[in-house]
Amino acid sequence: MHINKNKLGLLKDHDVTDEKVYLNRREFINKAALLASSAALPSIAFAESEAPAPSYTDLKKSPFSASEDLTSYQSITTYNNFYEFGVNKEDPAKNATDFPDKSEPWRIVIDGECDNPGEYDLDDLMKPFTLEERIYRLRCVEGWSMVIPWHGFSLADLLKQAKPNSKAKYVEFSTLYNPQQMPGQQSSVLQWPYIEGLRIDEAMNPLSFMATGLYGNDLLGQNGAPLRLVTPWKYGFKSIKSITQIRFVEKQPVSSWMIAGPAEYGFYSNVNPDVAHPRWSQARERRIGEFLKRKTEMFNGYQEQVAHLYTGMDLKKDF
Amino acid sequence: MFRQLFKTSLFIISLLPAIILIYGALNNQLGANPIEVLTRDTGEWALRFLLITLAVSPLRLLFGWHFLADVRRLLGLYSFFYAAIHMLLYVWLDQFFNLTDIIKDIIERPFITVGFINFIALILLAATSNDAMIKRLGAERWNRLHSLVYYIGIGAVIHFFMLVKKDVTEPVIYIIILVVLLGIRLYRYSRRSLISA
């Protein structure tokens, strides 16, 4: 065993320890630390798991897709607001593992002010459409955002098939109501079933999208399987999940969040950095996975596609 | 001997939430939005330590656990410690030290107004918590100043209640605990004034 002296002539710990012993000890400490951490946290580490291999590989590309870095698959599938499966962000991923029940087909009713109403199995409903990829920014009203590679089909294409009549001024969407499958519905935190709505021209806008999957795979329960709306210029809660009913109506629908907090959540709920939520500013947002906050863009950066829908409206009043 | 051991153990145990949070943050175990978790959890620990501090007198009164008198200051300072981290996270990671935005936030958003006033009051109490300050202020004035802690408790639960989006279960639980802790004091106070009357 040799003894080293550093510049200051001081001895270091490893100068007096045989290298083998030293290395063994290091290894022991590492193992012990690993053991301790895995014991303390059974669902070990958030350490980003890779997205599973995509089962849809020939998705049509879209000019509406953002060219920003995608939010990780792990974050998109574990950080969710879906009160039907619990009010905490991590609840839906835990409680929606068996959702939707694969033993029976998913049924969707399209009715109201239209000439061609109907009730469909999801598979039949989707048949006419070529699946398309849409990489959209998603901005939550709580001040965080993601970039998500959805796939699905245009909402307008679906709605046109039902042939809405002249009284169809709005479209109302409902989520499944099934407290057995959706335990969160056993609490009265929101009015069930979850209701959302769009003005007919908003619904017919080419950005409005029906998603059936993300990252090249079918949607998971926590992301609104098997069919959900995506309106990327509006706050996330407008993008209603697990849809079972689409209805054309003459009067403006009243959404679940409008009932829950009429002063805080309006019908339009367009992303708008200049109109603060009564309890927090909307000027900036934290992109999930990033440290610094970034400025929030008007209409979440989709002005070009949607700004014309709101000309002449006071967006402070119609928030 | 027992008292010293108790105090030291409590000092270490009270530090554990911070250690666990730092460990989780460094090992990427706080989920998709770790900053949100850090801010929320430090705020909640500040509230918990505040309520534990407020429980000391009732526990002495009801069960005669007078040894707790020794650690009340320690518990109160831990509430300040977690509140200070909570505040730092807000000022740093939410607002990036932008003074204009912070002032605007304090003025415009009631729950931040309440949180801010609470933190200023906590600084006052923490700064006057040592023996020298007790001596300098005199027991009576010091006690009057430190009765601010009741208002801080009320402010803290209001702050929490106002900031949650929809599900108020958790803040309501803290409100009930606070009502019980303050209720015991009021009851004793009213009995005492009755007897002396």
C-alpha cells in the first residue's frame, strides 16, 4: 500500500484505505442506497419509461402539427385531470387501468338538430376516416402545458355525416356516466355526466379533432379512451374525454365547469394570456419537463386558424 | 436527559419531510410537474407544523403533557422554515423574482394576499422567538405579539381553501382541526372569565 500526499500535504480517506476495501465499500454503499430507495418507494422512480412501440405507423401527417419537442409519454400518461377517476393528477393513471371495459363495444349516440342521427359502435363510426396525426400544444387552465402527438380524425368530418340542420347552433358533448367503471362519479365534486360544448363554427373548424390515440397507440383510459375531443386553442378541460354522446342543439350548452364555477369557467374558455383566471394569472405557463416558465400565446398560438371566429367579441366578457 | 433526547429526535424528525422532498426532486420521483409538488408540499408542511404548534397548549391543558412546552418554539420555527421554502419556491420558480409580477399577484389574487400577509407575520414571530427578544419586549408585549399566531392559523387555512380548484376536502379537514384547537382555548377562556366574574 502506498501513501500519497496531495499538494497541501494532507491525507485523504482513500490514502489510508486499501483500494480493494475502498471499492468494495463503495459498491456496498451503492447497493444499500438502491435497496433503501426501492424499499421506500415501491413504484420505483418516475425515471422516464419509454413509449411503447407504435401500433399505428402510417398515420397521415397534418399541416396543423406543431414542430416542438414532444412531452414525454410518461408525463402524458401519468399527469392527468380526469375527475371521473379521482381529483389528483396521479389518480386517473391508477384508477383507469381497466377502462374502458373491452368486453363490450363503445357506443356513441349522435342526435339532436340533425337529419341523420344515429347510434354507432366506435369501430363503425371510425371506418370512413383515415387516421391522421396531429401534434398539438395542450394548455391547462392551471398554468401548465404539454405537446402531444394525437391521432384520430377531424371533428367536422364526423359532424357533417350527421347532417346538422339550421337549428344546430351548438354542439354538446357528454362523457360516459358509469360510476362503477368511473369511481370518481361516486363523489359529487362535479355534475355528472361531464358536459362540454362548442359553437357550431368552432366545432367545424379544421383544428377541432377527435382523438382515438397518442404516441401511435390507442388512447389509455386516463387520456380519455376510446374517443375524446381535442380543441388546442382552448383550455384543456374543454377537450372532453371518453365521449358517448354528441348532440346538436339550438341553445348554448352549460358545461360541468360552468356549473361548478360560473365566475371562473366560461363557455368559450379560449387560451388568453390577457384574461386572468380570478385566482391566478394566465400570462405564463410551465411546459411539463421544463424548468423556466414561458409566455402563454393568444389562442395557445393558433390565432391564424381560429382568431376570426371571435371577431367583434369582447373576450374579457365572453371568457 | 429525556427532554434533551426528545427535543433532538423531534428536530431530526421534523426535517424528514424536507429531506424526502429533496431526495425525490433529485431522483426524478416527484412526477411530471415536480415544482408544483414541491410548492404544494412545503406549503402543506408549514400548515401542519403551525397546527401542531397550536396543539401544544391544548395538549398540556387536557392531558398535562407539560414536557411539550420545551418544543413549542422548535415546532413554530419549523412552520416558518417550511413556509420560507414555500415562499422562496413561489418567488423563484413561479415568478422568477419579477417584482412587478409578484406585487401584482399580491394585490390581485386574494389567496396570495392572505399568504403574503401570513408570511410577513411569521417572519415577525420567528425573528422575536429567541430569549433575548422575550426579555427585550417583556412577557406581556411578547405574548401579545405572539398571539398573532392565531390569526396566522386562520389565514393559512383560508389560503389553502381559496387556492384549491374544486375538491375542498383537504382544506376543510385542516379548518376543522384549527376550529377544535382554537375552540378549546375559547372554552377555557370563557370558563376562566366566568369564574373570575
